[in-house]
Amino acid sequence: MKAFRKYEFIPSEWETLKKTIEVTVKTPEGETTTWKDCAVVELGFICLEWNEQECIKQSDKWAVDIMWYNEIPSAFTPFEVWPNPVGIHTFAGDDSLYLDGYCAKYPDSPYCTISYE
């Protein structure tokens, strides 16, 4: 079952957990590192506040989006964050996977309720 989750880590926490989902594979050109059972986009330190020209307040946590192709390792759960859908990044065409997790966590959110008025 696929799942799209967003995380924030202190950089040292990410470096430790990242090693649990990295694998080294041999290619004709040599060895390369890839991800095991997931796709990862490291967003870095997200800007929390802008003035007219530049970022004036940056997060001290490293933002990472992960598309899980199998069960989510429980070690990642404490680092989940839930920006109002869908934040600054999405995996193309998979917004609904993020929304599924978001609405399971926040079922009363306006993003999760359907109004027929």
C-alpha cells in the first residue's frame, strides 16, 4: 500500500534514519545509492517567513517527503508533520495519498469534509 508522508528532522536524526532506507546497488558504471521501498525528496530547511525580497526566518529542521511503497517504518512516525495539504512539494499525481493520511489524522479539517451547500 502506497503512502505519502512529510517529515521534519534535526539533521543528525535524518542522517541516522536515512541509513535505514538507503541501499547500495551495483550498476555497469559502479555502485550507486538508492532508496529501499520508497522515493525520497529532501526539501531542506524550509523558509517559514519571507519579507519582500528574502527569507527572514528559516526552520531549524530538515524537511523530507517520502512516498512509501510498503509499510511505513515505525521509527519515522515521531517525525511526521501535517502541513495543510499539500505543503510546498508533492509527488506528481499523488496528492490524494497525502490527503488520505491527513484526513485520517484530522477528519474534521475543512480539507476533509464535503459540503453540499
